[in-house]
Amino acid sequence: MIKAKSILPIFFVSILLMEAVSFASSGAPIYLPLILRPFSRPGFGVLETSHGTIVYQEGVTLAAAQEVGAGFEDAHQVVGEDLGYPEGRPRLYVYRSLDDLLNDLINTWHYPEWFRTYQAIPRMNKNYEAWIPPNMAGWFIGHEYSHRIIERVAGLNSQTKYKWFDEGLAEHEGLRTWAVRSPLEAETARQNYWNQVKTGFQSGQWIALQALTTESQWTAQMSTPNKDWIYLEAAVVVDYLIAQKGLSQVKAVLIKVGSGTPFADAFQQVFGRTVDQFEAEFKAYLISH
Ligand SMILES: [Zn+2]
């Protein structure tokens, strides 16, 4: 049921999650309180799941809304076990078309025009609200939702100082969420990420993690041909880190950041090596495998 089965998830990742770009660059809050809530508008139905609320646009079938609900429940469980649980009840808005979603982002939610121009979909916001395009479930929801839980642990907007770590971890959680219902597809996607990174690395396509750390660095890459690569690199690097050290250590970094330790220091304290040293290890691994 997920289109990402046939179209690599990374395709979607590349157009998503650029919200922090605007948040960081504008300096002004993008999210404005709603006067008219979509679920109180005509044309939207509401489906309650165990841990969330699905608000679905007319034209979205109940089955499709239920699938989003199931995907969210998977994400809630997977991300909950890995990183933690929300302090609010998440609300997911499901649209019948990407155009309708983008138009609503601008007109109802007051996101900047930039999102429509680049067909970008924001991560779950601080109020635990997310926007879901058609035919997307576990992987997409797990990715966007985990961004919010990462912020819950490490602090709102803290990810602007550890972007590669944030995006890589979100993708890890997205694949883990996807794997609940489609383990083979999720594993195939993961292997595909690795293969692409190995191939790219061999042809000299590598960007130092130190150059993918801040929001402005990440943003700058988004407007270059590297826009897909940076998500791949982040996903594989964090996949490697978790395989070597375990997810609890990754969470320990987030907890330290949440208590005020700069990311680079938190990383070094938890893993006993600097980001540069870790990156060198990873490259050596890539070369030898
Ligand atoms: Zn992301």
C-alpha cells in the first residue's frame, strides 16, 4: 500500500523535512495558532486510534485513514521503545492529494510559500501535528514522528546543530516502523542505502559530517545535486553507529544534549571518540567491506 515500495523512500525524503530550513533562516515562528482547525472544517473526518487522532480529508477512504492510523501506532510503539513517548496526543492530517496538502499548509497553517514551491512537507511540529500525503504510511510517519520525539529528548530545534545525526536517526526509525508490517521491503531499502553510499563513496561522493552538522550547512546542500546524497549518507552513517554501539547510546547523546551539553561533546563523551574519529572509522569500514 505504500508507494515507497516501488519508489525508493529516499525520493520522498529528499522533498521532505525542510521545515527547519525555514524555521532557522527566518528567525520568526512559522507555526501560527489556528483560528479554524481543519477537523472542525467541513470536508474532514476524524478517526481516533489508541494514541493519536487521524484527521482525513474528504476523498480519503476510511481504509486509507485506518492505514495511516495503523502506521502511526507502529511508529508510536517503535519510536517509543527506542527513544520515548510524546507528552501530547499527536494529530495527523491526511490528504487526498499532495497539492491539497501543500495548499492547506500555506493557506490554513501559514507555512511559507517555499513549501509549495519545493513540494516540501514539514516534520511533525512542536504541537505534535503532521501532514500526510496520499499513500504514505509507516515509513513516512515513523520518520517525521521520530523527529519530534528526538526534539522531545534533546530539546526543541536542537537538531539544527546535529543535522546528520537527526536525519540519520529519523530514517532509522522510519525504516524500523516500516519493518513492522513490511520487513522485507524495509530491509531491501536499507541495503539499497548502503549500496548507494558504497558506490558513491568509491566515486568520491562524500561530504564530511562536520559539513553536515548545522541547519545552514544542510540547507545549502539541499539546493545542490547532493540533496539526495546527504540523506543517504546520514542514514547509513547512523545505521552503522547503531549497529556498532546500540540505540541506547544514541539516545544517551540526545539526553546529554537535552541537558545542555553541546552535541560534539555529548557524542565524544558517549562514544569515546570525536565525530571526526568516528567518521574515519566508518570510511575504513566502507573500504574494507
Ligand atoms: Zn527528516
